[in-house]
Amino acid sequence: MNLLSIGGSDPSSGAGIQSDVKIFTKFNVQCLTAITAITSQNTSNFGKIEPVTKKILENQLESLISDFKIDGIKIGMVYNSEIIKTIYQYFKKLDIPIVVDPVIKSTTGGMLIEKSSIIDFKKYIIPLATIITPNRFEAEILTKAKINSKNKPEKIAKMIQKMGARNVIITGLEEKNNKISDFVLEANKKYFLNDKKISKINRGSGSIHSSMALYGIIKFKNIKKSLEFAKQVTLNSIKNSKRVGKGFEVTNFDELDSNRIELTKAIEDFTKIKNIFESIPECQTNFVFSKHKPKSIKEILGISGRIVKAGKEVIVAGELEYGGSKHVATALLSVNKKYSKVQSAINLKFRESTILKIKKMKWNTYDYDRSQEPENIKKNGSTIEWGIKNAIKNSKKAPDVIFHKGGFGKEPMIILFGETPEAIIKKIQKLSK
């Protein structure tokens, strides 16, 4: 994936181009860059800005466009009207995702766009946006209206959408009960994304959010999923922020685990599936996601407890840990040894009606008979490994499903497999229709 970041250089690497290179590299993305301005700043103070000339910006863009297939673009700091109009001319007819991060002011106090250029920003840059990601302050500057009881977030977002952006997310809207929310306005729907407020002032969170929104829209091809993913990555980076200088902490994604983020999101989606409580077995459910070619269950992420049902409610009891699951992780490990692309699995309640649906959809389905289990296997406690290996022993295609009908004192079970947690969710959604 080749993503182009257009923005300012931040010598402290807290935001701007340097931040984008770091975060995109973390997700195995080739980060192409076009610098619009050189800034002098650190974690405490903002110094000077020197915008690049139109000629050098054009030369950067031409050199990239002539050599690379660009999958998406993020537009950050643009600073003046000449830069704004140059960017517009190059990308006005381009049909790829563009995320606009309307950076107006640095956390350390510097203005990142000339006030006289905001009109041109609204005229030329906002209409390029597949998604625009202003925080509350930026949204108010762009619309010249305060978000309050009279001007709800929806009204402000509609004003920005009328400027030409297809999808608008206003971030950092504080609510009661220690909550922080983002308001999203798509073409035909609106919603809030809510989470717990993290009481930290830091540098770089807006930059990470917009970068991950771009990555997400290409990966998931869905606005809501891309923004949920971006929010999770951003919150993770804020929680792990570090004091690297004398001033504000800088968002940190050295500890970022993309597997954890993807599985967390999938578990949340799982709990929201209508009537999913009916698919939770008596032994409860676990949902796992492995590293590439895991050598043991210690390299497979799972819930240390279980996903449990309480009446018609589904609750996640436990934390995500590597080695947190034993049985489902062992099943996945056994499949992965033969089909290395299969990296996720979940166990569900066995029902004949579910098996009939699966067979009608012609999924790759295998099973094993626990009554055939050798005594030495029962004594050694490696039943799952034995069963899965037997089920796929003669298989030529990776399994979507492996099931067994139980045994003496053993509950029958269905295990779904997929390359990613998202693929698992899509299968469960098909089964739930």
C-alpha cells in the first residue's frame, strides 16, 4: 500500500510528516511524502515556519505521481493559498481516498495556516475530502460557529459537508460521565463514536487519527469501520504517550499491537450482533487472533476469561492476552500449521440448524468424531489438537468450519476459522440472517 502524506515537517517528530512516516511504517505502508512547510518546534514551544515554494512542491508531487501508484492521500498542514491551489490542481480529478486533517494551530501554540488562506482552504481543499477530521476547535474556525446547545455537532458537520467534504467527523466532543465522543456525518447517516476520556494533554493524536482513517478506509472500505479503527489506534497511542522532551507528552505507538486493535474491534462487533447470545455455548466463547505462523498458543491473542451470556446480554469477561485462550487457540494453531493464512477463530454453540445453513452456503466444512479418540489422547489432554488434525488430514482447502457432535460429558461445538477477525465477523453475520 502506497500512501501519500502532504504536510509540514516537525523536527520533534511529534506530528506532521515525521509522525506519518512512523505510524504508516508500523502498518507496513510505504509512506510517500510531500513537504509543504518547514517548521521549528519542539514539545514546549513553536518557532518559525518557512513554506516551500510552488515550484518545489510541484516538483515533489510530479516525482511521486510519475513513479508510484498512490492508493490514498492525507492532506495536513498547507499553510498558504499558493500551496492550497497547487495541491488542488494536482488532485481535483483524482479518484482515490483523500483524508483532510485541517490543522490550524499547533498544540504548542503556532498557527499552521495563514488566516487569509482559510477561505481558499474551504474552497479548494475541503471539496477534495473523502473524510475530513476537524477537532472541535477546527470545526468552529471553519464554520465560524460555536458548538453549543443551539448549534449541535450535526449542524456544524452539515455546514462543513456543504463545503464539499463527503464525510465529516468532528473529534473531541466532551460529554458527561467522563466520556469523549466523535460525531460522524456520512452521506446518508449520522452517529457518535464514544469512549472513555483520557485525561492527558499530548502532541500528535490528531495526526495519528487522520492517518489511520486513511489507512482504514482503504483496508476496510467502510467509513464507520475506518473511523472506529482510527479511534482505537489513537486512544492506544494517547494511553502510551511519553514525555520525550521538556514539554507536552508525545503520542506513542511503539507498543502498538495491530492484532490487539483488530481483535478488540471484532469482539465489540460480535457482541452487537442481534441475538448472538443464542450462539454462546455452555462452556462460553473465546475469540482468537494469531501472529504470523505462531509456534505456540503464547503467540495467539485471546480472552483470558470468556465471552459469556447473562440472560440475553453478552459480556466480555477478561482481558486480551497472548496465551489467554487454550482450547480455541490450540484449534487455530493446528489449522495454521497446514494453512498459514488462517489466523483467527471463534467457538460457537453447536446447532443442527447452523450446520445446515453452513452446508447450504457451501463453506469448507470438516468434522471429527470424539468417540474415535484414542485413550492415550484423552489421558494426555490433547483432544483438540487430535480432533482438528484428524478433521483436516485429507483436506485440500482451508476450513471455514470444523465441528464435532460431542462425547461423554463433552459439549458439541462449532469452530469458525478465517484469515482475520473481521472475516470471522462477516461469516457470523451471514449465519445470523
